[in-house]
Amino acid sequence: MQIANWGGRILTAQAIQRQSVKPEQMVERLISFAARVGNVVDSLPDTRMSRHIATQFIRSGTSPAANYEEACAAESRADFIHKLAICLKELRESRCWIRMIIKAEIMPEHRMREVLDECDQLCKIIAQAL
């Protein structure tokens, strides 16, 4: 198993080959996702359910960008994997809140489709690097 330094991170050669998005592009996508989450949260109606979801969703939807940045500066392979795993965990939680918004009919599915698709794509990309 060959280890390589990639953007300040230590990865296996296999993980590098699977990764099709550059670190700078990934950071930008995660920041854009966080901004979209903020826009969704700001547009939710003022109900008890929406307030609960908003509180959880804003936390889980904005943390992946910061966790990814931390992973880029990992001190070891184990540190990198741990921080990237947190990023994936938060993205999966965000996906759950998006699905709940749709299922509870808080916002129509067509308004949530793009953010759900982006969340799915980000999950797949991060999962590939682990």
C-alpha cells in the first residue's frame, strides 16, 4: 500500500485514483452547499417542526466544509480519516433533514431536489476517499 501526500493530506494511492474532484473544488462545493443550506433554513416557515429542523440542519449542513478543511491539514492518515468521516457523517445527517423537509411537506420536493442531489453527490465523493 503506497502512501502519498495530496494537498496536505496523506492518502493511499488507491484513494487518490478514485478521487475525481480536486481539494480546492471540493472545498468550494462544500461551502456552496453550506450557503444553500442557509438559504433553505431561512426560507422555512415559522412552525415548531421547521424551527427544530432548521436548528439541526444548519449545524449539519455547514460543518462539512470546516471538517473537510481540517482534514486537508491532517497530521496523520488516522487524523485525515477521522475528520473526513465526520464530514461524511454530517452530510448524511443533512440528507436526512432534507428528506424530512420533503416528507413532512414543509417545502415542495421540486424546491429541494437540487440541494438533495448535491448532498448525495458530496456523500459519494467523500465516501470514495475513505
